[in-house]
Amino acid sequence: MAIDTLPTRSPFAPPETEPEQQKLPPPEKRQLRVVDLEDRANLIGSMVAGLSLTWVLYSRILPTEGTLGFIVCWWLAFTAFYTLITGLRRGRVVLADRFAVIVAHSAAGLVGIALTSVIGYTLYRGAAALTHKNFFTTDLSTAGPLEPLSTGGALHALAGTLIQISIAIAVTLPLGVLCAVYLTEVGGRAAKFVRSVVEAMTALPSIVAGLFAYVVLLIGLGMRLSGFVAAMALSVMMLPIIARSAEVVLRLVPSGLREASLALGATQWRTVWSVVLPTARPGLATALVLGTARGVGETSPVLLTAGFTTYLNLNPFSGPMTSLPLFTFKMSQSPEDNYISRAFGAAALLLVLVLLLFAFSRWIAGRGRSGTR
């Protein structure tokens, strides 16, 4: 019996099984948003180092002075120290992230400080007038420039503002909603032109609206200075804001609701009235508040159309009617300290009113979002 001694496999052939390759561990992700103890120490140390360097250079070596310049130099020195330390310890990616965070937080802080300063300074200067009860209960007919703050008030301006803005709301709300319904539900070639006009009017200068009402109503129709004419001027300012905001809200209504209503046999206008508008009610309320906040603080339209008076006038169709912006403007032109205090008091009252309107709009928007979940 013959034995086969020939090799079954060439000695130069590669091995039948490949050697196992060593698996590398997965790369560790950079935690950019995680702030540890080292980051806090770098932040505090950079702030102290920047403050010390700025104090030495700004106050002792360089011929500079001023609080604003000191703060700017301190921020620049702090940013330089912090980015340098972070770049040496963390690397380029984390450095870019930390620098962007510093810039974003600094910008937000700057805006917050500016708004707080405006509100705080206005309330501080107007506190002398706001602390007197008569400021809210009497007009200015019995108070002259030299009278103390315990005499006279801004009741006529507050009442005029409420009356004028109420008339403007009664005019602009139905027109703005109808315009939005036309743009979203009807469309067509004319809708593009109307939308362009509405968008252009949102940036309309307030003085142009006042001149329009002055030329059309006072000169053209022969009307006199009154609260109604001022309300029409405010309507020109409020209408594009309400129409544009309402259009955006109506476009957010799900198309499935419209299709379901039409499938049940409802007409288009019945669908709009019973489905689209009720669904968009919170957003429409927000649009109304935004338009109201725009109109309540306008000065130029009422300056040309309302007239100024120190008496309380509750009839918007007869005689001049003062509003809070106009009252603030007139009082600020006086050199007397009491009138200046009254101007700041009216400005603070107007500021609080606008802030309440915006807070109310945010509350309505939040309530609408929670109701749709």
C-alpha cells in the first residue's frame, strides 16, 4: 500500500485563519456643555485677573477714566485670559465652544442690563409722582407748573389712552382678521399684492400714519382734533401688525381640520367660522395684544391728531383728548422739576401697561400651546 507523502498545502501559502485584529476602543466624545470644577476655577480666576489687570492699566498707568470704559476693558481682559487658559487646557474645539458661550452670555447680559436700566431709571424718576394718589384720580386742570405733586394728576391722559386704544381695537380687529382670512383661505393674484402692502406697512413710520389721518380726516373731511381722529391714526399703525400676525397664526391651523369639515359637507366660510377661527383663537388674541402694545405707545400720530388738554374729556368725538405718550412729551418739555416728575410718572405708567400687555400675550400663547397637547 502506497503512502502519499506529498504535502497537501504549500508551505508558502498564507495561514488558513487570519490573526485576530486588536479592536480599538471607541473614541471618547467631548462633553462641550459639561462644566466641571476646573471650568469654574478658570472662570473665576480669569475674572479676578482681568479685573486686576484692568485696574492697574486703566487707573494707574494709562490716562483713561470712566466707568463704561473700565467695564469694556475688563470684559476684554477677562475674555483674553479665559480663552488663553481654556485653549491651553482643553484644546481648540472646547476653546471655540467656550468663546461662543462667553459672547452669547455677554450679549444677553448687556441687553438685560440696558432694559433693566431703562425700567429702573424711569420708575426711580417717576416715583415722586406715582406715590401720590391724586396722580391717578385727578386731571391737570388745577395744577400749574409751580404746583406741588400733591395737586393734579394724569387721569385725563390715562382715560384718553384707554378710550383711543379701545376705538382702534374695535376698528382694526375685524379688519385685521378678515385680511388674514383672505390671505390664507382665498389667495389668488391679489393676495400677493395685499400681502406685500401689509408687510410694507409693518415698517411704516408713525409720523406718516399721523400725517395720513391729519390730511384725510382733518383737512379732507373737516373734522377737528379729537380722540376719534387719534384712534384712526393709531388704527393705521395697528392694522398691519394684527393682520400679519393673524395670517401666521391661521397658517398654523392643521389642514386636516379643514378637510374634515369640508368632508362633512360644511362650506368654506362655515369651516372658517366654526373650525379655523376657534382653533386659532389663542394666537389671534396674541396678535391683538401685539398690535395694541404697538398702538398704545405711539406719540407722533396723537401729537398731530388728538390735541393737548389738561382737562378730562370722555367724549372722543368732541374736543382734544390727551393720551399718556402725548402727556409725557408735553410734560418733558417743561423746565420745572414737578412737570419732569409727572412726565416720568406717566412714562412709568405707560411702561408698566405695555409690559402687562406683553406678559398677557405670553400667557395666552402658553395657554394655547398647553391646550393643544
